[in-house]
Amino acid sequence: MHSEQHHSLDPADWDELRAQGHRMLDDIFDYMQNLRDKPVWQPAPQAVRDVFHAPLPRDPSDLAEVHQSFMQNILPYAIGNAHPGFMGWVQGGGTPVGMLAEMLAAGINANVGGRDQIPVEVERQITRWLSELFEFPDTASGIFVTGSSVANLIGVLVGRTRATGVAVRKTGVAQSGKRLIGYTSIAAHACIAQAFDLSGLGTEALRLIPVNAAGQMNLEALRASIASDRANGYSPFFVAGTAGTVDTGSIDDLTTIADIATQENLWFHVDGAYGALAMMAKDLAPRFAGIQRADSIALDFHKWAQVQYDAGFILVRDGGMHYDTFAAPAAYLARETRGMAAGSPWPTDLGPDLSRSFRALKTWFSIKTYGADGIGQVMSRSCALARYLKRRIDAEPQLELLAPVSLNIVCFRYRCDNPDRVNADIAIALQESGIVAPSTTIINGSLALRAALFNHRTDERDVDALIKATLEFGKTEVQKLSRDI
């Protein structure tokens, strides 16, 4: 009688796999080293798209063949945020160190939901580092999440628990007898409204406060809205300041918002998705005064800090309230004082995920390797580049700035008749050229070209290329439009 052969997914020949692995590593190093020689972005031809309509493979393939398909059909057609000419959205460029750390994390394949393992301690160390950076108490808590969309949701949920008590988790907001209302600026990221949606509060429970000329929340309007809501029987419970708006990089007056939150007994949350970590930059940190008084801060290491995607984080001042919002004891999650089930509380007690990747490792490697000051210098440098771009725009009669340059985002346009149409076409022409890739946004009702200078690889050459190509494509698009008319 003979038993079925054991079928492992490990290789029969480790030396062969090792050789192929080194080829794959060399290929991706070559890609990163020579990014500037490639287009920022290029549309994938139909033949490439057709590759991904093949049926489910039933039989194995040679790893070298699968890798070759990656090199031909995937690698050339990413969105390009690793490229120095990428200026489209608020996305970091990643680093070689982060890539290597991600490889190590994949090799360990740790589930960092909890239990007694050092990967959990790495995450806790980063929580302590952030508590030091933001002057939070030792009792603060924090966890890695996919990004600030989830981090902002957690901030809303912890604020809701504070306002209604832990019983809300069982009986729901309706049973609390409170009509909860929150506040943020009209320039805040849409994920704040999404958090109100997903939390069951509803988007109409979030008041969008107008902004001033600098793009900051109008604080007199905030006070008036709170007073009006209280007079009408609502229960204000939450206010979200923004540390770097996604459109222009404006920073709300966090100190005054903190004062208002204290006076009105509101949970003070800061959406610092891209800006909060600028506390690492000595010249930028004073701009974020007041963030130290937040009850919770959402941030993304994968943006300005250049950690590989994804690496979002939520830091909460009151670790006990954070725990009470999510902890859910279950038999299969029983805790011990010894053995593998020790080490409580676990990260899974602080967020919605049971299965969690080792996001902390690439962040830990990046901070340890480059240092907080080194990462901060990258941020300072990108703000200097934004000021350089502003000077270039001011020096070109055919270009005009559409918003103040607060940090590292510059909004401008090509001057002409029908500017919205022409600048929209310029943006597409720039992207399709592969030279540089800005995006567009709306500033005071006008379409703007938006250069978000986040990539640590970007320098003056790329800014000069943006100006040169914008002027050239602007002239071409105006001529096209005149012929169409």
C-alpha cells in the first residue's frame, strides 16, 4: 500500500531558486537605479491587457517564465510614483531599503494580529517613537493600518466611544439618545466623510466648515456651527483638523482648534496623512504646533516618509479608550501569561483586523537606516523644491500660481482663453509624454495643474522639465483649440 506523495510548495532545488531569486533582485535594483531613463508612465497596449484575460492556470509554470512576464507586462506599466518625474498625487517613491525590508517581512510571513512575538514589539516600538515625536504620554497606543482612510475611521470610532460610552458597541448610537455631530474643513480629505458613513453616523452628521484665503479651517465659522448645533439639540463630539490638505498642503491652525476642542469637550483628531510626519523636519515642525494636543493622529509612512506601500498608522492619546473601542474577547483569542498566547493586549485589540501583515518592519528599517533627521531633510528638500517651482512660475508670464505654496504642493495653470479646457489637456499631454506627471484639481472654481513634490528622487531638473513641457504643450493645445473653433 502506498501513500500519496507529500506535495510541498518549497523548491526541489534550493540552489536553482536562489539563483533565480538573485536575478529577480538584480532586475528590480536595475529598475530602481535607472528610473530616470524610463517614462514616468505609459499606457499599456491592448496586447498587454489581453495577457490578464487568460483563464485560471491549472498546471505549474517555470518561475523564470513568470518573472519574465512580470518584467514585460507589469513592471513597465505601473502608475510611476517611484519615478522622479511623478508629481501627480500624494504618494511616496519608496526606497531600496524599504523594498529589502519588505522582502524580509515576506520571508517571515508573520501574522501581526497578536501573540507573543517580536514583530509585535517592533510595532510597539514605533508607537513609542511616535509618542516621543508628538509628545504623547507613555500610555498612548497605536497600530499600523493600510492607510489614513482606515486611520481616520478609527479616530472617529474612538471619539464616538468616548462620547457615548462603551455600551454603544452593543446597543448602537441610536440607543445613546445623542445626535452626534462632527466637524472638519471643506478642504479635508473625503475619507473623513467616508469615516462618518462607515461608522453609521452618516455623512450628514459631519459639518464641512469653510476655509480662509490660506486654505485653513475658518475657526469663527467652526465656533458658530458648534453653537448652532447645540442650540438645535445636537451633540457635538468630534473635530478633525488637517495637517496638510491634499489639494494645496495647507495646515489648519491646530493650536486654536485644540483650544476649541477643550472648551467644547470635543475629541480632537488630526488628519496628518501626509503632513504629520514633517515633525521629523526641524524647520517644518513649528508649522504643526498644536498637533501635540490631539487626541488622535492619522498618518501615512508611505507618503512623505517614503516607506513602501502600505504603511498607515493611527496614534491615540488615551490607550484605554482605544482598547475599549475594539477589544473583543473570544475563545480562539484567549490570552495567557506564558506561551505563544501571551503578550496581551494585542494589536488586534486596537483595530478591526485580525490578520495583519508585518508593516512595521519596513518602517523600522527605514527609520533605523535613514534616521528621523534624514527623513526630515528629505521633507525639507521637497518644500524647497516647491518654492523653486513657485519662483519659476512667477518668472514666466504665461504661467500663474493659483494657491499659496504652504508645503510641497504647487497649484498653477497656463494663462490663455478657456483655461480649464486647455489646462486639462496640458495635464494629459504631460502624463502621456512620460516626462513629468502632475495631476489636476479645482482651486476657487478654476482647474489647476497640481504638482505634488513628494518623491525623494525629484530635483530641480524635474521641476525645470515640468515648466518647459507645460509651456510647450500649452502653446500646442491653444493652437489646437483655435483650429477647432
